[in-house]
Amino acid sequence: MDRLHDITIAFADGVKARLLDLKQHSTYWGLLAGGPIHLLNAGILDDCTRSEGMVPIQLVRPTELWVEQAHSNLDAGPAPLLPGLQCEGLFDARGRWLRIAWFQESWAPTIDPMVQEQLRNLDFMELSLERAGGL
């Protein structure tokens, strides 16, 4: 298992950024009744991109997987599921910060290889914010 501060991603612009902080929780935490639907998933994705402060956040958009529901309601049909865990990491490079949200099936700090590939396509310098006052 990787250690948090040992994770470095090489982005499309050649910048290598280090993962400073990681938050993660179940994608559907707090869902008390019913099951996932596309509208609920869209709301979860929208919530991921709401900035809580100055550091910008970039979403690595997951793919919904359509699966048959496991309960007895025969009329339910397949449900669109997002990966089971929602992650948000704070990356640092050259005095710049960027928060990135992504979804995967296993607990981080190991980042899913498919997510890593998508991260490598991002332009870190364009998306990130210079830290003010050396925060």
C-alpha cells in the first residue's frame, strides 16, 4: 500500500505534483432510502466541484455502471452506479495547489490506475492556484 505523501502524479504539462491530503468516503453515504438514479449521481458529481475556499477543484468524471438492482422490486430495472468511494486529494507542485475529486472502488491512498491515467491528461499549471503567503 502506498503512503499518502509518497504519491506523485506526472501531469500532461510535465509537472510532478505530490499528494498532500486525502479525504474519502462512501459515494452513497447518507442515502437512507431508494437507490441510485442518474439524477442523484449528477447531484453527487455537482457537489464534488463546489469549491470550499480558494483552491480550485477538478473532477475526474467517473463512468456510471448500469447494474441490476438486488431487491425484490421487479419493476425497478437496472440502476446507474458510481464507483463505491469518493476521493478528494490536495496536490502540490512548484508552490501551486490543486484539489482533485475522483471515484474508485478501493480505499486510497493507492489511486486506481484508470484514475491515474486520467490525472496524467490534466494540465496542472493551468488548473492550479498559486499558494498565497506560503500556506
